[in-house]
Amino acid sequence: MHDAQDTRPTSSNPYMSDWLSSMQTTAHDSALLPPHHGDCLGCGPANQHGHHLRARRHGDGVVAAHVFDGRHVGAPGIAHGGAVATVLDDLFGFALYVVGELAVTRKLEVEYLAPVLLQTEYTLHAEMLSRNGRKLRLRARVEDQNGQVVATADALFIVVGPAHFTSRAPVIQARR
Ligand SMILES: CCCCCCCC(=O)SCCNC(=O)CCNC(=O)[C@H](O)C(C)(C)COP(=O)(O)OP(=O)(O)OC[C@H]1O[C@@H](n2cnc3c(N)ncnc32)[C@H](O)[C@@H]1OP(=O)(O)O
């Protein structure tokens, strides 16, 4: 059962209200997009364990410059695959600003084509490929400074309503 049509007010929970209203941002071309919320693992500026991803709208997609650091190490000198997946998942979350929908990851498939090195800048791109009802198909790629694609991701996101998050808000707040 889905909750995409549920538009119950969220004013009783300011933390959740702020976050949901940020998802209604109008994404102008080249505009720096807002973090999903301050503590988001992918992009939240207040999360000391996070990736602090910053993305801009680029046409119908989003683009980001990103550097993995020592907190994200897997094999020596190389970013952990889970860290790369986290950043790609969050980049898709930024693409939702352009799509204009509230949605969550149902499936994420990452191909690691070459090692993603620490302390090295990469350019990340993501865009929506197609939409079928609530199902959004998105694709992303990670390019090194020579334009070589070192990782790609395909994702299925499902459009949800605010209740997907508000019904779980007490759990989210308890962990803060
Ligand atoms: C908001 C922005 C924040 C960005 C942060 C980065 C992104 C994230 O980290 S999101 C967090 C991680 N994701 C989650 O927590 C989601 C957990 N999953 C859920 O809550 C539910 O499974 C949810 C809401 C996605 C879907 O549940 P539900 O509404 O019951 O959908 P369900 O009916 O199972 O599937 C929807 C459709 O997708 C299809 N579908 C489901 N899985 C697949 C699949 N693997 N392949 C193809 N189709 C699929 C179904 O067949 C169905 O199709 P149709 O509408 O044609 O019948």
C-alpha cells in the first residue's frame, strides 16, 4: 500500500516540516540545491560523519564536484564502495528537486568500473531517464578529471507522500 496521496499537515513537527518544504525548492539552472536536511548522511552540513555533497541543477539533471576523504577509505587510498553508493544515492535525492517529486530509493545498482581515489575530485552527474506512474528510473555517473567514467548507478525511486516520513518522525528524532 502506498502513501503518495497522503498530504496530512506536518506543522506539529517543525523538523519534518522544514525538510519537506525544502523538497519543494524550485531548482533554477546552475543553482546550488539545498541539503535534504542538516543531518543528512549524504549532504547535511551538520553531519560530521557525512559526505557534505553539494549539487547544482544542470539542465534536466544535477551535477556535483566531490572529493572522498580518509573517513571513506576502503582499500588503502580507495573510497569504500558503500561510500560511493551513499553519495550516488544522495545525488539521486538532489535530482528529485529537478523532477519535482518526493520519492525514495527502492533499488540501487552501482557498477564500479575503476577505483575511486581518495583526495581526488570527481564530477558526478544524475538525471531521470523515465517515469511510469510512481516509478522513476534514474541514472548517474562518476567521472574523473580526464572524463573517464569510473562508476555508474541505476536506480528505481518510488514517489511517496509526506506521510511516508511523518509516520516515522518520532524514530528519526529519537536518533538525533
Ligand atoms: C526525499 C529525498 C531524500 C534523499 C535521500 C537519498 C535517498 C534515500 O536514501 S531514500 C531511503 C532509502 N529507501 C527507503 O527507505 C525506502 C524503503 N522502501 C519503502 O518504504 C517501500 O518499499 C516503498 C515506499 C519504496 C514502495 O512501497 P509501496 O508503495 O508499497 O510500493 P510497491 O507497490 O511495492 O512498488 C511500487 C511499484 O514499483 C514496482 N517495483 C517495486 N520494486 C521493483 C523493482 N525492484 N523493479 C521494478 N519494479 C519494482 C512495483 O511493481 C510497483 O509497480 P506498480 O506501481 O506498477 O504496481
